[in-house]
Amino acid sequence: MKINLAIWDRTLRFFFGVLLTAWAIAGGPWWAYVGVYMILTAGWGFCPMYAVMRFKTAKIEEKRFGP
């Protein structure tokens, strides 16, 4: 799997994902559960929506595992 998220993008996604998920659990709106998606993509380093739009914030294409 190729990585299409830069470190800064992953950090922001994780931060806002935690905030949104905590808000949803605390009784916020249902759409705040999008924070779970943000946390998963930050940890994975790959965003399927970016792949569909052929957009990436990572400068180099590298594989997660292997050469």
C-alpha cells in the first residue's frame, strides 16, 4: 500500500479525529463520528478519498512494507 499522507497531514488528522470522536461520544452530533475515519487514515497513512481524487500530500511515494 502506498502512503499518500505527509507527516503534518497525519498529525492534524489524528488531532482533529480525537477531538471529533470525543465530542461525538460526549453527546455531540452524529456526524462527529467522522473522527474515527480521520484517526484510522492517520494511523494507516493512506486516505482512500485522496487516492480517488489522485491527490497526495506526501512528497515521495514509498511502500509501507518492503523495498
